[in-house]
Amino acid sequence: MSDAISHQTAIIYAMVLVSASDAKMTDSELLTIGDVITHFPVFRDFPRDRLMIVAEECAAILVDPEGLDAVLGLIEEGLPDKLRETAYAAAVEVAAADEVVNQEELRVLERLRHRLGIERLFAGAIERSARARHMIL
């Protein structure tokens, strides 16, 4: 039996990881996590009442000095190849949610991208798409 987390949990961990990267989870980031859970087809059968439990599990791991690497490892193990770009896209949505992506978020996104093996060109397209969706006048 594997200790790997589910693909849905892995995607939630990716979003929480980015949100918590600057030590504050904003309301817009939390709302975006909820929107992703509601609208991404990969979460169609995910019980929404589990979202806070999964997010708190991730946050508890991140408290440890080695928490970032531990969570990245869990995300990598829990995702099949076909969902790696989906997880990265969900994480980018959270980073873009408050319209300013700070250095900590950028650093975590870069580590996530490398860990998941997302090609730079694909990552750039995902990032540009999120930026366009979150643009305001």
C-alpha cells in the first residue's frame, strides 16, 4: 500500500504551498482555492467539506523546517504525469489571485515547476494565461 496522497490532495497542497509561501494566506487566495475546487473538472468528485482538512494538513507539514521539501515531494508522488500541468496551473491561479505575485511566490512556483518537470515554455503560457484572467483596468 502506498503512502502517496491523492491527486486531488496534491493539487490542493500545491495551491496551499503557494498561498502560504509569504506567510499570509489572503482572502482572495482562499477564494481562488475554493473556485478551483468548484470549477476544475479534476475536483468533480471531491467533497468540498474536506478542503479545510486537507489545507490544514498541508499547513501543518509546512511548519517543519523541512516542510517545503516534504510538501513538494508529496505533491510529486501524488500526481500522475497527466495532472502535473493542472497542478501548476492551479498554483499559478492562487499566486495571481491578489494581482501581485511576490518574490516568495515566484520562488515556490519555480521550485514546483522544476519538481513537476513542467517545461519553461508551458509554464510561461500557464502564467500568462492566469495573468490575463486576473487583469483589471
